[in-house]
Amino acid sequence: MDTLKESTTQISVIIRYGLVGLLGTLIHFSSVIALVELTHLDPVISSATGFVLVLLISYYLNQKWTFRIKNGGSRQFFYYTIVSLIGLGLNSAIMFIDVYVLRWNYLFGQCMVVVVVPVSNFLMNRRWTFRDTENNVDL
């Protein structure tokens, strides 16, 4: 019975993380398109700006809802920021290569970002940022 409960808990964490990620993706895409199309800002800078916006929103939602942390603290936000900065580096590298090296449309590059970055961020956050926390769900 405990194995079933653990599996259900892990699945619900992944689903909640995915829903936060979908919201983040919507915000990210919307901000990238708005910044590129309305303000004519560079696609790489636009994507990085959207990424930072999503960092703040997703940290709060992942801490309180996904991983259900009651006492996060500044250390945890620091770890989350480090993971997100690694993700930002991946994000920017993918966008740079796709837009400036391969000369692909920026939206295709953004689609590639959405595939790579969330998976790597989830794994790092699960194993490092939100691990071994007193009030955390058992992962």
C-alpha cells in the first residue's frame, strides 16, 4: 500500500510541476512574442527577459503548491535561482544557435527551449532545491 501511495504522490508532484510549467510556458511565450513583435527587442534578450519573469512566478508556485514547502527561506530561493540560471544559460544558448547560427525562426528556437529546459530544471529542483526539506512531500 505504501508503494502505491508513494507512486501516487510522485505522479501528483510531476503533474503539478507540469501545470506550473505550462503556465510558465504561456507567460514565457507571450512575453517573448510581445517583446519581439511590439517593441522589436532582440529575440534572445526577449527570451531571457521572459525567463526571468517566469523564474519569480514559478518559484512561488513550485514552493507552495508543487513541492508543498512551508518554510522555504532564502537558501532555497538561492538554489532555485542557480537552477534557473543554468536553465537560462541553456535557454539563451539554444535561442542563439537557432536564431543566429542556424537562422531559424525564433519561435522554433523557443519550442526547442520548452522541450529541453523544463526537464533539466525539474530534475535539478527535485534533487537539489527541494530535497530533504522537513515539510516536503517524499520524493
